[in-house]
Amino acid sequence: MNELLLIKELTGRFAHEGRVTWLGVRPARKAPLEARQTIELDPQQGLLGDHYAGRSGKRHLTLISAEHLAAVAGFLGSVPLAPGATRRNVVIAGLNLLALKGQEFELGGAVLAFTDLCHPCSRMEQVLGPGGYNAMRGHGGICARVLRGGSVALGDRLKVGRS
């Protein structure tokens, strides 16, 4: 019992907050992501201006760790990846997003909930080249649902929990 309590405590502990280093919106299904300085999140629509807006409460927003971009580039043997290449909406530095499983978190002025892992799609072969799909496996980031809407800007913090 004490070991389970310890694990529960550990899963809520982070060395520090994450930081938004890139934001992007994809206005149409196969369109490239457009880099933004800020994005707007809505609990009913998700990421405003994105082609997924209003379609799925489980995938309002996709996030990836900046550190995973470096890992994927390393697996491909290439120069650093452009943040939009992985087709994720938000890049966060300094926090292992996979550790947010089962958590709610603040991102800028919004509150989000982890909903699922964001697995790569077959487009990774087209965007990243041969082996792109397998390079992304296990490094595709997460999907999140918007609980409380708000603005998110470059440099904003990702804080686990909600205030």
C-alpha cells in the first residue's frame, strides 16, 4: 500500500514547468501548419481556426515535447526538424508530456486534460521521408481536450494541475 501511495505522489511531481516554444494551426485537412504567436482555445470548438475545430472533444489540440523533435531527427539522421513537420499544434520544452497521462494542466490562460497519445499517421513518410512513421512511434506527443478556454502564446508556461 505504501508503494502505491508513493507512485501516486511521484506521478504528480515535476522538476519544473514546461514552456511553449512553437504554436501552429492547420486550416485545412492536408494543409501545412501555419505558425502563430498566439492561439485561442474554446471548450466546445477546441483550437479555433484549426480544421479539427468542433469535430472531436478528444483531440481539441495536439502537443509534442521539443525534446522529442530532437529524438525523431536523430532517428532519421537529419538536421533538426521544423516544429510544424510533425503536424502537432503546440511544442513544449522542458516537460515530458507523456507524464501528463490522467492529469489536467494549465497552458497559458486555458485548462486542458490529457486524452490520449498522439500516434503518427502515414503522412509522416511523406513529410519526414522514408522511416518517418517509425521515427515518430513513441514520440508523437499527446492529444488534449479543452476544459476552460483561453489564449496561449509563445513563452507561456505549462503547469500541471489547475488553479
